[in-house]
Amino acid sequence: MKLSSKTHYGLMACHILGVNYPDVSVSASALEGQIAVSGKYLEKIMRMLSKRNIVSATRGANGGYFLAKSPAQISIGEIVRALE
């Protein structure tokens, strides 16, 4: 199975958020740097994941992205279906 770049970056982002779950949210700029993807493209991916209730975001100085539920409750298939 061949995955799109959008799915590949989305899986990488969810992995980073899962490593930091539930302690801290990860800023968009930190995700951009770790994944090496543009901010606009990352925003589109995170919006798609947010619509499926996989990730959430908070605004403000300490804001960022975080998983909406425990990493154990999120399957790779769920992420792939949200982005494909």
C-alpha cells in the first residue's frame, strides 16, 4: 500500500504528539521543524485530523496541538482514513 505525503506527515505528527501525550501540547512551529513540512500544509493536515477528533488544539502563548484521546485508543487505520 502506498501512502500519500499528507498521510505520511500526518502519521509523523501523531507520533510526535503521542510521545508528548498527555504532558505538553506541541506548537505548530515545533511540528514544522521536526517533520520538515510547510506551515500551511501542516495546518491542512491537522484540520483534517481535528475534524475526525484525533487531535485538538489550544490557542495562546502555551498553545499547540495535542491528541484528543489516549494514543492507545487511536489506530493507524483511523489516521489513514482521516487523511486519505
